[in-house]
Amino acid sequence: MQATPTASNPSDKPARPPLQSVAQALNTLLDAAAPVAGSDTVSTLDACGRVLAAPVQAHINVPGMDNSQMDGYAVRAADCVSGQARLRVSQRIPAGHVGQPLEPGTAARIFTGAMMPEGADAVVMQEACEADGDHVVVRHTPKAGEWVRYIGEDIRQGSTILPAGTRLRPQELGLAASVGQAELSVQRRVRVAVFFTGDELAMPGEPLKPGAIYNSNRFLLRGLLQALGCEISDHGIVPDNLDATRQTLREAARQHDLIITSGGVSVGEEDHVKPAVEAEGRINMWQIAMKPGKPLAFGEVNRQGAGGRAFFIGLPGNPVSSFVTFLVFVRPFLLRLQGLPREAVLPQPVAMRADFDWKKADKRQEFLRVRRNAQGGLDLFPSQGSNVLTSTAWADGLIDNPPGQTIAAGDTVQFLPFDHLLN
């Protein structure tokens, strides 16, 4: 007969759910994410980093006319079959000017980007020509179409050049400008509220009391959010008590799409963020089988009076854990809120060679701070502790190491470069 649990019996406590894998956790976040409602119309000059809310269509051909790819001479190919043709130079056509129709047996001095004169069907680069008074000797046998850019060769009028959901880089801005697009419709910025818990936290510039530390995570997370183009509200450092945490959550939920916290999501008596979220909304996911970053939480905070909810992501308090979980989970989640398609937000690992040994396999998925070396391999930062923020400044990426996996020098590993994850 089974004994009845007593108040002192550990079996009275509900069993904790198993840790979610990184892949399961990322799917949970991305399944919940959808592009935020609303768009802005902004100058194309100011749209870098934004995400298109509507496609961009070309209302003109690019180029808009047949033009020269080279400085040289516009000719009729049929006049130059000898390879030593001597032609009268009948006109000079700089870029931005329109020439006269080209008479048979003549050439036009032409410059890069200038409109081809009617009748000309080739350009001979100036290096293959010799000026002779008002004539030119063409020491080349051109083919029709040589060094000519044709109308619509790059972009055809009526075509879609940038689909909705495109994150705009400088090259996309240049492409939009090339068809005369002065303004673009973009997704509105994601509104993110942040706050930080811990009575031990102090701000740089303040004297450190015994037991205090400077709040590096505030600077780290704000920088990461700014790099992603978010609209940030910073609620600062919140006292370590349940009432203050609940009040800050209620305020943050009112006007924001996402609330991000740092610290207070573990299981200690002074970790008030998780119970505060459960009181003001719900936790959908907690604790991930990853190292560093196990105590990550995801949920929702209700908007009192207004209806709806703000998403919530609680990051660990250790700075490296906060940094890594942001890159692995928060960045893709935010990019989905911004309107990028799911397949475009997932990390893209690169296969590279490890130039070190990692003999202490962990049962959790590990993210190791590494740096590329001159030999084309990866070096490991000596200390992989979750408090060693120096490792994130030294490294230029992470190794995504599967659970239970050791690494020997020469092994192929999956490398996540920061130059992809930090923009």
C-alpha cells in the first residue's frame, strides 16, 4: 500500500517538466510570433534596417535606354569589319545628353552611361581606338551589342523588385532608388520594454556598495535591441520584490509588443520575475537544455483594461547567458515580429574546423565562445563561464555543440558567426 504524502514529503511538490531542447524552445517562440500590426511610410534614405510592409514594383525600365558600358566610340559594327576602319567622328555624347542619329561611316565619341545614338549598335572601348584629327581609327572588329547595356536589362517595368518582408540593407535601398522610389512602406518598429532585477545592481558612475555589481546587462541588451531597430522603453532596475515586479510588468505591457527582463527567472527565493508574470499573465515555457542560458522563460503579460497581451521573455541574469539566449531566441523572435519570414530568421551555421580539444561534454546543448584564426580554424576562449563577459568581446562567434558531444582538434563543428547574429 502506497504511503500518503505528508507536508514534509518531497513528493508533495509537483514534478518539474523536463527541460525543453533548444530546437523545441525556438519553435515555441516562432510559432507564437507574428508580424506586428501597423506600418510607417519613410524616406528611402532613412529606411536602412527596416522591413518592407509592401512590395516594391518597378514603374520604369532600368536602364531606361540603351547606353554605353565604356568610354569609347559608338559605331555601326558593319562599318568596322576590316579591323582598321577609319571613321569620321561626327559627335560627342557625354552621359545625360542625347546624341543625333549616327550616319553610316561615322563614329560618335561616347562616355560610360551615355545614351546610344540611333543607328549605332556597338561600342569600341577607347583603348582599341586611335584618334586622328576629326577621325578615329578603330583597331578592332566589334560585334553588334558589344559593350552596350540594353533598355530593361537590369529591371523590367512592372516587375516586383523587392517583396514584402525584405529587411532593407544598403543594397536594397539602392535598388529601390534605382526605380525612383523616394519613400517605402515599412513595418512599424517593434516596441520593447526592458527592466532589470537585482538589489545588487548599480549603474556605472555610482560607487559600488559591498556586494554590489555594475549592471552590464542593461548596456548589453539595449545595444542588441538598438542594432535590431527596436523602439525601446527602459524601466531601469526594479527592486527585488514581487509587488514592484508586478507593477512594472503592468506598466510595461500597456504600450509594448514585448517585455524583456534580465534576472529573476531562476528558482531562488529572491527570483520574483517568474511568479510575477504568472500573476499578471502566464508562462508558456521555462528552462532550456542549453549551456549557458538554462533559466530562460517565455510567456505573456495581460494588458489591464485595454485587452490583449504583451509577449514576455525573461533572460538569465549572468551576462554571457543573457547574451547567448538573446542571440539564439530573442533575435529570431524579434525578426519575426518585424515581418521577416520564418526561414529568414533562423541561425545559419557554417561548418569549420576546431583547433582545440573540448573533453567535458555536457548533457545540454552548449554554445562555446570561439574566434577564427589565421589558419582557417577556430580557437576557444580559455574560460567558458557564464559570468565571463570578456569572452563575448574576444570571440567572433559561437560553436553550437550538440548535447553529450566532445570536440577534438581537427573535428568539424557548427560555427555561428557574430557578423550574422548581431545585425
